[in-house]
Amino acid sequence: MRKEYDALIIGGGPAGLAAAIRLAEKGYDPLIIEARDRLGGIPLQCIHPGFGLHYFHEDLTGPEFIYRFINRVEQLGISYITNAYVEKIINESIVSKKVSTISPHGNIVFEGKALIYAAGARERHRYEIGIPGPNIAGIYTAGEAQTMMDMYGIMPGKKVLIIGSGDVGLIMARRLVLEGAEVVGVVEILRYPSGLVRNIVQCLKDFSIPLMLQHMVTDIKAKNGRVSGAIISKVDETLKPIPGTEREIECDTIIIAAGLRPKVKLLKEIGVDIDPKTYGPVVNDYLETMNVPGIFVAGNALLINDYVDYAVEQGEWAAESTALHIEYKGLPTKQWRRAVAGENIRLIVPQYVGGEKNTILYIRVTEPLENVQLMFPEIGKSIPVVHALPSIMLRIRLRREEISKTTNKIIVEAKPYGQY
């Protein structure tokens, strides 16, 4: 197997495949490095519809969506290796990146002129969200339960409580009911759900599944080594349980849908700066890591996306940037403007913009807001937003002419009408 390529791509999910396809179509020779036994990533286990609405303007299941990319990879003859665990990234220079892998082929070090990191995200587990109780059978993350059902046809339980209102958990609530299980409820510690509105409606309301906002699980009960119930309590404004509000819910299975975190361990090991708000890398508007040039990040490794279509968009974006990097032996931008999260804004990606080209900002607000203006005071831009929710990422396009109006920063604020 060859060891030298134009670009190395870690991750064979939507973002990685999209990046590889775009590079190949531009005449470059990428290598996809995938840890699983096949290309495709998470969409392979998502047999529900809702994929491709933005990218293909069609309503597809996860496998239908991702196989369009897999088939294109095969048509273009793009090189890939599966069952390949990435041991480490070696940052040789701006134009030389090495990736050490362990696979059935042995320990192979691949080299490229650039690296696209599309390793995806991991699920948060029970101990990250402070759920006590014994280590017993019947507790799964939403992704584990989804894999059991959609890949292997195994029911995780009969009477299920879901902790967290993330999208995967909401979708699993519907799947469980359709397969004959009873979903006794969805427990969410915040005062608003974490998933998309369409999933709240289609997965919970349409199936009469209770959503318990401002509640948390304070203990898990067991019988004969398996879950037998859970103690839930209401929480106050500081998210602490309120004494006297405890009640027990009978269940034999608990599914944790407490959100995702970008998988960035390999990036941290080579010194890439991590944004504490996104848990992903700090990047510029080429999706290049700011302090380690020549590494581009896309998909859920960059930030947690609402739609797979956004991950594909970022993969293609990273590929275009990689092509420029290879051609010019580095990117041309000399001046960066910091994107600053102002009033009511939780996060912004990319964190730096250059002004040489049009760009896209992904933005999340801190809390549900009604009838606000998204303000960019440095560049004199404002956008009305009727409903702004933390669970719905705002995707805002900025023109290069707008970016060039400022030289050092772009503050983004969300203000109610009449307060600006």
C-alpha cells in the first residue's frame, strides 16, 4: 500500500467522504483513514428519514444518504483504508503531515501535504452528567441503543426511560415505541429541550411520550443486576435537585442522550488550541486550525452540527482550503478578525475570519429568544430572527466586502427588538 498522498483524511463519515470526493474531483490524490470496518460513519445506523433535505433536497434515510457518497468514492477510485486506528498525528511541517496507524496491514505511517481531520464526535456518558448509581445492565448511550436496534436487530429493553433530549435520544424514543417498547418519559435538566423542534414534535408529541423539563435523575435502582427504576427530582435555577420533589419511575432500561463532544484527543496531543465553548478546535474561515497550519477540520470534530448536510458542507469547504494550501504551500491570509460572542451568543465557528473571501458563520444562542436581531455592529449588519433556540444552529453568510469593514474583530450579538 502506498504511503504518500496529497492529503490524508482521518474519518470516513459524511465530512471525510465529502472532502475526499471534492479533492479527487479537483485532481488531487487523498487517502481516507477509517477506524471502523467500512466507510460511512454514523449514518449507516440511522435508518430513519430526515437526511439530505438541504444537500440533495430529498428526504432520505441515513444509509440512502451516505451510500451516495460511498458510491462516488468508489467511482473516483479514491484510496481508503478501514479498520485503521490512528495512533498519532505527526506535524512535520506546514506542508508535511504524517499519520501513524495500526491496522491488519500492520503499523503504517502515511504522509500527506495536508491533513483533514473529520473524526466525528463521541457521546457523553452517565458519569459526565453526574448520574449516580450502580454499574448494572440496562444502561446505554443513545448511540449504543441505536446500533443494537438498527444494525443488529436487538431490543435494548421493554420499559425505557431516556435521560436528555438530544436528537438521537428523541429519535430512539420513537424507534422504541414503533418496535413495541414502552417509553415512560424523557428527562431533561434544562427548561427547554436540546433537540430540534421537528424531532420534539415527530418523536415525542406524535407518540404521546412525556417530556419532563427541569428534572434530573438522582439515583438508579437495580434488581438482579439490572435496572429496575430511577429516582427523578425537579431542579432549581442552578440545576440542583429540589428536596421533596423526588419520585420513582419504574423502568428496565435507561438510555442516555446527553449530547456529543468532538473527538479531539489527537489534535490536543499536537498542541491544537481547543475552544472551551465548542469543545472543538479553534479555526479560521478556511477551517484550518489557527495555531497548527495545514490541518483542516470538518464535521462533528469541528462542532456538533444539527444536520448531516452541514457536515458535508464543511467537508467540501475543508477540501477547497486544502487544495489552496497544497497549491500555495500555505494559505495566503495575513490578517485575521476574531469572531467574538457577544450578548446572548454562546458560540461562533469559525473563530477567525480573513476577509479574502465570502464565509459562513455557525452560531448558537445561549437561551431561547423571540423576535431578536442578530447584530454585527462592526460591519453594520443585522438579521431578524423570529425564533432563536440553542438547539438550532444559525448559519449566517458574510460577504468579503462586509468582513473588510473591520480590521480586528467582529462581535455577534442577539438583541430583542428595541434594544439596539
